Amino acid sequence: VVDIGAALDVLADTLKALKYKNLDELPQFKGKLTTTEFLCHYVFEAISKAARNGALGEDGKGLTKIKVTLHETDLARAWFEGPV
């Protein structure tokens, strides 16, 4: 449905700012509890915005729903799913 290369670029750019950082000390997360569920929503918002703006390819503008799942371990995971 979307340009996979573009989707990977958006994901990489979204995660780059978080890499090896104490999330609770980042200005954009000030006062937030940075749980895995919170991060799912953060990634969801970035990918949804990219889809709406055409950054995932022209077909990406037609997405109606996105689900983001993060795995902490093989037993622990969280997700966020919502409309674009």
C-alpha cells in the first residue's frame, strides 16, 4: 500500500531523536510518562502525519488506519491503532 523505503525512512527519522537517550529528559516528552504505549502513539503520530502529507507515496494518502506495535521482550509488547 505504501512505499516501503519511504516508510522505513520516516520510521528511522522518527526514532533517530530517541536513540540512546533518556526519554524522560527530552524536551518533547517533558512531564510525560514515556511508557511503551506512549511511544507507540508517538510513532503512530509521526507515521500518520507522513501518510497524510504524501511522504509514504501517493497511495499512502489513502490509508485509513495504522497500527504500531513495539516489542520490549518476547513476552512484553504494546500497540496503538487508530485512524489516520
